[in-house]
Amino acid sequence: MSNSLGLSIAPDKLWQAINPWTFYQNGGQFGLVNIDLGQTPRPDIEQSILDEVGSYGRQLGRIGDALEVLIRHLRPDELTAEEADTLAILEGQLAQIRKVKKRGYAGK
């Protein structure tokens, strides 16, 4: 934009490159969707666990597998109705996870 004296108060061309891989960068993360799981006092240790042990999904999967083993060895008659419902809901979710995993592996 120029005035009558020929002075420019804005650039002739105004543009900004937007790279979707860096547009949403947050520290070491990049992507179109990033999930913030909260603050951790030692992000370096958290990252080492993810790199060396497994993703959150893998860790939760192993915990779910271990819980199913423990549930099989419980005596259901010793549980309250609320406790039995809680385990039934968990078992239902674990069954759904198995279906999704099976469907995902069948596509490869």
C-alpha cells in the first residue's frame, strides 16, 4: 500500500507458507492432532519409557491382558454387585479392543 508520496507502509507481497507437518508443532511433537496427557516432572524419563518399553496403548494392552488373567481366577460369588459390574464393563471393553485389533491385523 503506497500513499501519494510513494512511501510504502506494507509489503507489496504478503504471504505465509503453511506446512501442515510443522504448523501444529509443540516441542518435539508434530502432527495434525496432538494429545496432551498432562504435565510430567520428568519428560525425558517419560519419553525413554515410550521409546524403550512401549506406547501408552501397548502398556495399557499388557495391563488389560494381565487383568483378564486375574479376573479368571476370581471367585465371582465373593464380589459385590457393584464390583461384578465394574469387572463386566472392563471385560466388555477388553473384548472390544480384541475385535478392533483383530480387524486391524486382518487388513494387513
